[in-house]
Amino acid sequence: NDTHNDCFRPLFKGEHQFDIFKIQNRWGQTVYESTNNEGKWDGSYGGVPQEIGVYYYYLKYHCGSKVIEKRGDVTLVR
């Protein structure tokens, strides 16, 4: 809550259209999901701050005529 890195979201240059941006916890539960290009995760689920730890993201989007999928992890710290 210091206005620095308070949310996690993909950043892109150029034109793109999200299909899905999803964050899951270590048990595979989806804690955030968006189809909005401006979607961002604030580290909470249902308004409840989540535990510090590693979360996994999945991103599928269109860039021109290409469909691109990315997966990775992000560490939540407070």
C-alpha cells in the first residue's frame, strides 16, 4: 500500500487483445481472473489479502494474428 508495485499485471507495447489473465495459488485455486486488457491483481481474493508466497500466472492474448500464451510465477510480499 505504498503505491509502488501494489498490483501485478502484464505490460505490453503495441496492439493486443487479452483472452485471459489468471492467477492461481499453490493449490491451483484461481484467486484472480480477467479478460480485460487493463486487468490487474492486487494480492487479494474476494477482498481478503492473500498469504505471502509464490503464485502462478497464465496469460493468453492475441497480438495481430498470433495467439500467444505465457506462464510464470510471481512472489507476493507485503
